[in-house]
Amino acid sequence: MRFNEMLKHERLSDTVELSGSFCMERCGEGLNWEIDGEPLTSASVEDAVETFIERIVEPRTEHRDGIKE
């Protein structure tokens, strides 16, 4: 599932901005991206998806649904 599809599925499209950029001046390091201005590099798409779920999806859905750990 693509990132934008995950956002739609989790009803987060209105609260999370998703945008693209080529290699963010770090070509050759892996998949480069940012969350709240923090630069991240993932070794694979699977690693990026895992990080995306942990850092974006889970915290926001827990907050939205009133779930506390």
C-alpha cells in the first residue's frame, strides 16, 4: 500500500501533508524523506513503510481514537 493510500485508509489525509522530492541532496544514501523537518533515510521501501506507520499513522490514529498506552 502506498503512503497516500495509507493516509486515506486511516482517515489522515486532512491532517498529514505528503509531498515528494527527488533525493533531497542525499542521493545514494537510500530512501530519503522527512518527518516534521527531521531528515530520515530508509534502507528499503519496507523500512520506510514501517517507520511511516510507527511515526505517522499510529500516533495520529491513537490520538484521534482516544487510545492511550
